[in-house]
Amino acid sequence: GGNNLEELSDPQWTPDGLFGGALEFHQYQVDYLKAPYKGPDLTQSAITVEFWLNTTDATHSYLVRTNLISFYLALNNSGQIEWGVGDKMNWGPSFSPQPTTPLNDGQWHYLAATFDGTTRAVYVDGELIGSQGNEAGSIFVSTPTTVWFGGHPANTQLEGRMDEIRISNIARTAEEIQATYQEAISYATAGD
């Protein structure tokens, strides 16, 4: 339940997810997932985007993006995360913190990006890798809108898998993100 998918441009459901199954994207097959966002209104300047990623991709790929200038999360050519938020008219300044662990190493990594109305933060595997103030101010996501996962029709698609995708209308704290990561790792390794 709760998917509300509008268009699935051929990503495959694979049993090789971190928690059972995952979406598998193939960039040269133009795979992406297009979902109508019918969730809570995000105009109150707070958001968290989080998911698990497994890729060996070394090309720029949008991981999550809206069709309006509101938010996106991408993996750039040098393995940096790009976290952008906008106010419908303008994107804030580019923010690309460098993770200490390569994200395209073929292992599962937990990514979380938050915006609390003034500061953007990016976490990898539960650890803060960078934060920065945002000149764009509040974000604008009116409902309904469209959210793209694993790519965008006008840009390069992801080569890899995504699992447990969640978008919230709050900026989760560092402690909450660390707890989510630790709980997931404990669950995923319980059967080893």
C-alpha cells in the first residue's frame, strides 16, 4: 500500500534489495519512476528525503527530483551528492558535500538529506557529511506535483538500485537519522 504510482518507465523490481526487494534502474533503458506527490504540503520549509542506494554508476544521475523547482537529490560524476532546494522560481546555491566512502562501490548506502528552512544537510550511512545555509529560503511543493525517482526524462538515469524511499515534511534530526541507519543495519544483518 501507499505507492500511488503513475508511471513506471521500466525499472524492474528485484529481490536483491536490502530489505527484500528493491527497484532496479538501468540508465541506457531510460528507467525511472514517476509518482504523483499527493502527500503533505511542503510549503512550511522542512523536508527529509531518505533511501538506500546501491550503484556502481559514475555518471551524473538524479536520484529524486520534482517537476517544479522545489527539491532534488543527485549523484554527480565525482561521486558527490548534490542536494538542491528551491522556492518554485529559483534554485538555492549548489551544495555538494563529498562523502568519505565512495557511493558507487556496489554496496548499500543509506542517504538522507534534510532542509529545515535555513540549512541543508546530507547524511551518508547515518553520519553527517556536510551542511550549508540556503539562500533560496523556503521550498515550494504544492500538491499535487510529480516526483521522479532514479532519473528524469530530460536527464541521465541511474544505473543501480534504490530501496526504502521516504519523503517527509519535517527535517529529521541527526539522532533520528543515525537511529534509522542503526536499526536498519541491525535488521539487515540479523540473518547473517
